[in-house]
Amino acid sequence: MSHAVTASVFPGFAAGAGRVPPDLSIPRPPRVPFVRWIPAARREPAWREALRWSLIGLTASWAAGEATLRLAGL
């Protein structure tokens, strides 16, 4: 944006002057009175993660089988 266009669009604002008109300024975000610390969740046991992935694999395999049967017309 050239200086002439800037001056005509924003009267009283010179490019590089370092000040922004009050109606164009962005207000400060509200101040948060406190920050609540939430501890990280414990890591799940290995058997539970293995069970989850086996169920995901079983479901994907079942869905692929069903899709194959429908595409084959059976």
C-alpha cells in the first residue's frame, strides 16, 4: 500500500509513524486471574493399548470382509 493510499484511507495516519488510531487498534485480551494446572493423564497399561489396537484391527478386517462380500454380490 503506498503512502498516498494509506493517508487517504486512514486520515491522520502516516505509514511508519508507529501509532495506530484508537478505532483501529486491537484490544488487549482479558486478563486471566489464575491458571489451573491439570496433571497429565497416566499412561495406560500395555495390555489395554494392545487390546485397543487388536479391536481396531478386528473391526477393520470385518468391514473389509463385508465390503468384499457386497462387491462380489454375495
